[in-house]
Amino acid sequence: MSKSGRSVSVRAGRLEFVKINTAKFDFRDTYHLILTLTWPRFAAVVLAVYVLINLLFAGLYLLGGRCIAELPPGSFSEAFFFSVETLATVGYGHMYPDTFYGHCLTTVEIVIGMFGMAVITGVIFIRFSRPTARILFSKCAVISPFDGVPTLMLRVANQRHIAMAEAEFRVMLFRNEPIQEEAAVRRFHPLKLQFDRMIAFPVALTLRHVIDESSPLYGMTPEDLEKSDTRLMASVVCIDTVIPAPVQSAIDYSYNDILWNRRFVEIYTETADGRLTVDYGAIHDTEDAQSVPAGAQKEIVNLGSSD
């Protein structure tokens, strides 16, 4: 790829990457670009293309002289609105093609209008029908003892009012680590969760990674996380049973978002009739927990010596 000096910004969660010496746009990616536009931008693009097409044909009608009967000579506004009517195939009223040039030009515009309507209808349908995940992640992750062992925890909730199916959860840690050839490189470590799959995902749950000898967080302190610029990426992939279609959602946490010696508050309550209530307003809330010593492995060593 040639060094053009161009740059493109790409976001992944709260991280922003800048690609340099790369093309900003490829015509083959037009369809993908249209689908990724926000609704206001999509509406603006459609309106701009619609107006430009009509401006082009209005100019061509004027260049054709008396090609349109009853079209006032030199009236760009009348030519523009005649183009609008032709593009939409709604009928001409008192104006109509009057020469071979006029018939050819209106034929081309009608064909463009039919194809354009089909394309826009399809794109709008796809944008409306495209599956999206409404997954809520906790604003922070916590490290505190769980069942006597230091554990990394984060909370995830299903915001739809139907149970998602075949949910798969993944958490990855990445940080700077020194190697022999360089001062440091970015390395990625998948974190083993106590459970990473659920047949049904109806409401909310807490993902847990035990910090044992095999964990990349073993022996780490808050200062170590900051020094190595440690970050977490959490992902949920599940099936929306209404569409049905797979949906995915992800979030990232920096070392500042990892709270030590905190735990999530309880959000489940059982009612008298045996139902479970889930307080979504407390998804992000935490409270003080038993202290995790500096260097999480100490807690594990003490636990092992008492067995």
C-alpha cells in the first residue's frame, strides 16, 4: 500500500486507533458504509443524492430546449419539479416530453427512479431488521474474595424482555509485558471464567474469573495494573429468539475501572409467591468487601495452608 499520508480513526470500545497511509474509502464498501451510518447521516445522504439527481436532470432538460411541452424557457425551478415528478413516476400534469430527446431523457430518469426506489427500500428494510444486542455491562469490574479466593468479577444484564439463548461469555486481558528483544509488547490473555456458556440468559448475572496460579492476574497489585496499562475486553454473543439471529455486544475496562476490595451488591430478591425480582437500577452498584492483600496470591497461599 502506498504511503499517502491519509489517516482513518477506528474505535474499539473506549480505545481509538488511527490508521495511517490507508485509503479512507473504497467504492466496494459503499453498501457497508451506508449500513453503518447513523440514521440522521443516512437520511442526509439519501436527501443529498435525491436533490443532486434532480438538479442534474433539471439542467439536462433546460439544455434540450423545447424538449418538454409547456416548460417555461429558462425556468430552472419548473425543470427541477418536473424532474421530481418524473423520478417518482407520478404523472406530468400539463408538462410532458415533446421531442425524441425529451422522451429519451425521461425514460432514463424513470429507470433510475425505479432502481433507486428499490435500492432505498431494501436498505431501509435491512437497517430496521438488522439484529442488535441490548446487553448492559457494569461500569466497572471488581476484585475481591469470592468463596475465600480472590476473584475478578463483572456484571452483565439482558435488557430485552425475552430470554436470550445459547449465550457465550468471554473476557480477555491485554497489557504491556517486557520481552528479551524489546522493552515491552502488547500481549493478550484469555481469562478462564467459572462458566462461559448459558443455555438461557433471561436477566442478569456476574461473570467470575478466579485469580489462581494460572491466572495472568496472579500476584498483581493495582500499581502493577497501572504500570502495565492493563485492560479488559468482555464480550457476549447470544441468539435473539424473536428474530432469530445471533447478536454480539462488547465493552472494555481500563485499569482505572477495576476496583479492588469491592463487590457488587445483591440485586436478586425472592418474593412471597416464589418469583425473583431483579433490580436493574443497582447493576453498577458496589460495596466494601473483605480486603485482598497486595499480591493476590497471598490469600490463596493462606487458604491452601489451612486445608
